[in-house]
Amino acid sequence: MYESNRVANIYNPANQTEEELRKNFVIRELEFKTIFERIKNSPMKHPEQHFIIQGQRGFGKTTLLLRLYYEIKNDEDLSKNVIPVIFNEEQYNINSLFSLWSSVAEHLEEWSGFTGLYDNVEATYNLGDPEREAFSLLETALKKNEKKLVLLIDNITQIFGKLVEKEQQFLKHVLITSPEIRIIGASSIIQERTFEASRSFYEFFSILNLKGLTGEDTQKLLLSLGKYHNKKNIERILTQEPGRVESLRRLTGGVPRTIILLYEIFADFREGDAFQDLEFILDRVTPLYKHRMDDLSPHQQKIVDAIALNWDAVSAKEISEIVRLESKAVSSHLMQLEKNRIIRKIKTGTKNFLYQINERFFNIWYLMRYGRRRGRSRVQWLIHFLQNWCKGEELKERAERLILSIENGKVHEKQALYMTEALSRTDIPAELQHKLILKARDFLLREHKNLLQELSKSDLELIDEAATSFEKKQLRVCVKSLRAIKHKATRNNLTLVFANALLEENKVKESIFLAKALFTDREYIEEFKLANTFFMLLMAKKQYAAALKIFSESHLDLKERFKPTYYALMYFMRNEHPNEYKRMGDELRETVDEIIDIIENFDEAYLRGS
């Protein structure tokens, strides 16, 4: 490696020649045509509509601005009377409206007829109203030369945010009245404080929101990248493994810059060193993702931290508890984060929503940089990458190749530890997982004893430990071993076997203790299955009161997901445990009666969920 380094540099707008940028411009074509045709078909006899291209960093805003700049500059008809001036993303020298006009004058000096304009503009600085005087000189020079000006300004809201009220008012006047100037800006996430400072400008701009790439655009980009590296492999993947393209798109959220940076792993994944490649790529995206976090307000940063560290979708109520903000404030921030495509909202079948980081690779980067450093959390970022990137058979192949590398001593100790830990927590067969962990253990024991304690036990070892402690009636030790089992389905099935054995011995409290101890994970799907099966088990043993109590203590989403079970519990309570039913409060009894009416009128359509 790292050919992708060269490819990524080629696709960096700042490093591309005009010819390269035109040749590589295969996405954002619709947005380009929309804006360019508006510019070309507008005579600018009257004040024109201005544009702001909005999207996250890495969405292609800078490239789109450059493409517009080159097209305006080289169009035979348009270039006769329109001058494009482009400002880069970071314009630290522009901190006032006057400095903006001064920079424009400096650019115009490169064109015939504008000689001396910069010095004349600079001379107005000490006058009483320099921004007005400077613009007057610009406007006069443009009219004299029969030219119109198109300003292409990257990160335009940063400039807006620096203007004082007097400058804001005058710029607003220019936007309303001057037909000599048109602004095409680009903006990433609009910070709330900047937005408030510049709100009055937005009524004069048409906002063009860039979205993540579609599957078709992702294919176009990959084929374009293939011109520089591994074209045959890309074409093979596109024709034979289209699902891998969709995996890439989903993993990156369709962010072009991230797709480009992941290109090498995408093209060479079967042959490459996934662990080292991934570490390299995660390091490369750090500036992009740090900027993304820096663009957020402090409260939004805390909310994104809470969602990212959870990985799985989380409710607004849970976020509120983690960040210690009122629910109303959290909801407001969530709306803004969703609007800026940092997070996505997931429907649950109830009035409540769940929230998840939109770009999964950004979430992987966040876990790698800021995730907890103990146990499973230490390699959570790598687990999620492998699960998102690989098919089941590929995970198995990777585990087998890692075993060979360990046996031959052709692996770095850090890679041996982390890849073993990550692969052992994916859906590979238990026997293969056991073999991999034993090989890694032997390797670390011989060469790197200091890392040995960080390597976890295999599921087969943990199953033996759980069974032994259960036979000895050491339930707390048994629970500890069960919790450590990596494959959730295995863990839950064994838990139910033990819980059922305790119920057979009429040890209801012990059975409940064992099962409830496994209801603690935040990855709900397997917990739902375990909880629902255990409830059914309790009902089958006629432990209705215990089942109802556990259900009442469960997570709200659990109740919603398993309402039929909940209704059935209520039904059994009234019909088979009338004394327990009588001890319920009036409000709960009314609810039970309503539920029983539903149960007694169940039909096939209701059971199907209609």
C-alpha cells in the first residue's frame, strides 16, 4: 500500500489540474447543470437569485464550485461578459465586508480593464464608510467594462458570521439591488450561532442540499477511480458483486470523499491486510471527521457522542439521560442534527423514534478514537467494520487466513490480538472461533505475554465454565460466564436451558435472577428474543405473576414489540389468578379488561399485525 494514497490525492480538488477535475467530475452532474444553466440563461439585467450549496464536509461542494468556475471561465459565450472569481474554503484574511471587496478587486486585476482597481479600493479603507465606497468602485469598474461578476465562495457562512450588523445590512442591500454581482456559496453544517447572525441573508439564496450518493453515482465514482488503480477488479466487483457496492455506499453514507479514501480496501479487500489498511484509512479521515465535530455546538457534540458510543439506535429519552439535558432541548438538537444529516431518525411503530449516526464509517471512526478501552469496547470499531464490510463466508475465510498467518509468525502482535478479538465476535462457527483464540493465545504466550491478559476466552471455554458453575449452584459466577459469551444466540439458548432447569426444581426466584441478569445489554434484538421466550416459559409453568412483574419492569420498547405476550399475561392473570387480579389498582384492572376484550376478539388479521 498505499496506492489509495495516490488516488485520494489525485481526487483532492486542491491537487487536481483543470483537465483532471473535468475528467474526474462524474458525480454532482445534476446540481452542476442546474446552477450553470441558471447562470448561462440569466442576462443579469436585474438582481439575480443567489445560491448556497449545502452539505457535509466531503460531499463534493468544493469540487462543484471549481467545476462551475472552470465552465464559466471557458464558456465561449458566457466568458464574454461574466467574470468568475473563486475563494477557497479557508479565507482567514477575509474578516469584514471591506476585506471581501478588496480581495475581489485583487482578483479582477488579472482581467483586462481593471488595472489599478485594487489600489483604489484599498485607498477607501480610512474613509467613513469603506465597505460602501469599496463596492461602489467595484460596481463602477464592472459597468465600465460591461462585465458581470459571479463570486464562488467556499465556506460562505464563515464569512457571514464575521460581519457586524452594519456590514450585514449593506450586503443585504447589495443582494437586493445590484445586478452586477451574483453569489454562489457553499456551506457545510450551519452552526446555530452563525445561522442566527446571518439569518437575514438566507431569504436571498436558493439552498441546494447535497445528499449522499445513490447506488448509480457510487458506481460512476468507482469506475472513475478505477482509471488510476485496479480497474479490472473494480469492474469485476460491479458486475459480479453489486451487493458490495451497496455495502460501501451504506457504510460511508454515500459521502464521496470517504468512498475515495476507502477505495483501496474496496478494490483489494480479499488480498489486503484489512487491519493495517483500516487503521491507515481511519487516520486519513481524522481531519474530515474532526471538522465535522468541530462544526457542531457543544450540546450537539455531547449528543453525537452519546449516539456514536452506543452504535445501535437510541431513543431521545436515553440520550437526554446520558447528556443530562431536558428532553425538549435534546429534541430540538436532534432535529438540527438530522437536518444536517449527521444522524438519522428510525421509526419504531410507536410515536417514539430512535436515532443513529447516519454515516456508519464516521461512527466506526468515533468508536476507534473515543470508544472505551476495556473488553469488547476496545475492538468495537473493528467488529462493526468487519460486520458491515464482509459477507459470512468472507469472515470465515479471514479467520482461517489469520490462523495461518499466526502459525507462520507473519503477523504483528497488535493485529493478532485485535483481529482475533474482533473476528471472534462476528458470526463465525464456534469451533473456528475456539481454534483462532487458542492459536492467538499460544502466539502471545511465546512472544508477547504482556498482551495475553487482553485476549478473551472462546465461547466453548465459557460454556464449560458456565455449566460447571451452574452445577455447583454458583449462579453469580454462572451469570458472569454467560455474559462473556460472544455469540448472543448461544448465550441466550444456554440461559434458557438453565432457567428452565431451575423452574423444574421450583426455584422461581433463582430462575428469574438468572434470566434478568442477561436483560442488560443495549443491543436489543437478541434481548427481545430472550425476554419473550422466557416470558412464554414462565407462563407455561403457570408463573403468571412473576412473568407480569418482569414484563412491567422491562423497557418500553419491549412492551410495544411484544404486546400480544403482554395481553396474554393479563388474560391469564384474570382467569387463572383472580386473587392477584383483585389486588391490582382500579386503573390497571380497567386496562386489563380492555385488553381481554381485544384478546377475546382476536382474529387472523389482528395477529398478522394489521
